[in-house]
Amino acid sequence: MPNFEVRLSTRAGETKTAQIFNQIAGAIETGRLASGEALTSERALAARLGVSRNIVRNAYRRLEERGLVETVSTAGRRVASKRRRRTRS
């Protein structure tokens, strides 16, 4: 995610997982993260944010469930193409 940085706030009124999910989902939906662009690894993002890897993993899983990102073999996760995305519920 070279052109996008997740930031956590203690005053956000939502969980850390929700903050990560919402920021990445918003960046994908507005085009700041393009189709095919690689996401930062769970471990690297967790270390940068100072949170557990499980928090990042849960956010990434929600993004996958919504069809916003996809796992590409051992290469990690990438932003899904627009035709594969599902609408938010």
C-alpha cells in the first residue's frame, strides 16, 4: 500500500479492526488503492500500527468477505478487480 497509510485513533469510537477495515475499504472504493495493488502483509501492518497480527488478519478477512481483496497464492493479498467486488451490507 505505497500510496496509502492506515492510521488508528483512540477516539474513533470503533474497534481497531473496524478502523483498519473502513480505511482500506474506503481507499479501494475511492480508487486510492487500485485493482491488483498489493496490500501490506499482516505482520508488517501490525508491527507498523503496534497492534496484534490478529487484529489486522480480521480486518483483511472482512475485506475478503466483501470481495474487496483477494488472496493470491503465497504472494499475499491484492485489491480485487471491480467485477469481483460485492456491495457492502
